[in-house]
Amino acid sequence: MKFTGTERYYLTPELGEIVNISIAMEKPLLLMGEAGTGKTQLAFEISRALGFSMEEARCKSTFKGEELCYVYDTVLRLNDSRFGGGETGRDVNNIWDYLRFGPIGRAFLAEDRRVLLLDEIDKTDSDTQDNLLDVLEDGSFIIREINHKVEARCKPVIIITSNAKRELSDPFLRRCFCHFIPFPGQEEISLIVRLHFPEIPDVMLDACLTTFYQLREKGFEKPPATAELLDWIGALQSAGDNDPGDGKNVRHIGTLLKRSQDLLKFKGMDKPSRF
């Protein structure tokens, strides 16, 4: 079973090769690149195209590796031991009633093969990454409270994304296949746009791409990426606008630029006052 892209996702030959190798070899695939280049969407499209269910973790700086596997609710068990479980069906003598499995745990326990997305892993600290090393490589983890080993019934397709906000540890990188998704050139991005807007006129597409690349060259803190371009074209079509504007007067600029400083810079309001 191979992933060949979808009608909504343009797959380059190089990316297609590394995706299918990682699926066949059951190895985590780490996707790097700037925000908005389709790293997260790729996981969802693999899930949709191959008919696999999806387990997703949007990583945060507060995450610990263990909670992505499971959480033991000691407070709830203590409360039940004092006041009873009522009609909940929980048995205070059964610890399994107080274990809640995270996305990794659910993917490992599933009878079917799933896609496991660990999104923006670079937001977590190095300790969290190190805690996940053996879990992802071996396909297992230990529930410490009862010394029970959970092994993956079917190793999931593991997609990990990083926006390079923080360097990942060498041991973590060593256990992954890695691929950097470069920002697409104009020919490639034209194909991407046409996947989403097949009826867009050539004149409109050329005008949008000209303005888009002009904005990317202006040195904004967060230059617009592919996701913003698609949102912008969608906004133009929803509003019935056939003229996207030029580099100085862009329609619906808030769909392309998201940082307040970038919007002020675009409008020429970031210059210090003389008064």
C-alpha cells in the first residue's frame, strides 16, 4: 500500500519516496520546514488516502512524553475512594478505570494501523523528546504504576513535524527519517493552487502569485506561506474579487499577514513618530 498524493495534496517525488519508505519500514518521519508548507496536512492526507484512522497530538511546551502515552488520574481515584463512584461504573480497586490513554497509547492499543501525528515537536523540551525515543522506536511503553508494558498491536504510521523553533536532540533525530519541505517555486505552487481551485483563471492566478511573492520578499517577520496563499485566494473568490491588488494595495491583506507588526509595516505605520 503506497501513498501517491491526493487531489488536495501535491506530492513531490522526493517527498513521496521518503513517506513510503517510512511507512514500509515502520520508522517515524520527521518533516521540517517553515509554517504553512503542508507538513501537518500531509499526515491527514495519508490517513484519508490509505483509510487509516488518525491520532493527533498538538504539542505544547508543557507536555511530558509520558502523558502522550497515558495519564493516571489519582485525584479521581481518591475522590471515588472517599465518596464512591456512584453510577459511573468505576471500580476504585481497578486501576484501569483511572487510566486515560493519550494519542500514542490509543494508536498502540488499536487493532488497526493508524496514523500518529506529533505536531510541532520542537515546542517540547529535550527531556520530553528523550522520553519518547524508545517509545517510538520500540513501539512500546511502561505504565509505571502497575509495571505493565503496552506494546503496539500494529505499529502506526508516525509523522512528526517541526517548525525549527528549537533544535531537536541528536538521539531523537537519529531515530527518525528526516525530510525538509522547501518553500515551493512558482511553477510548483501553481500546481498546488490548482488542486484547490481548479477553475481559477490564468490571469487571476498569475496576478495572485506575483503579489504573493512580492510580499514574501519584503522581509516580514512571518512571511505568507502556502496556507495563507490558499486562504487569500479563497477569500477573494468568496468576495467576488477578480483583482487581488498590487504589492502596495492588497485586498484582504489580513489573510496573508498575521503578525501585527507585519500588518503595520505593510501599511507604513511602523515608522517612529516625529512628535
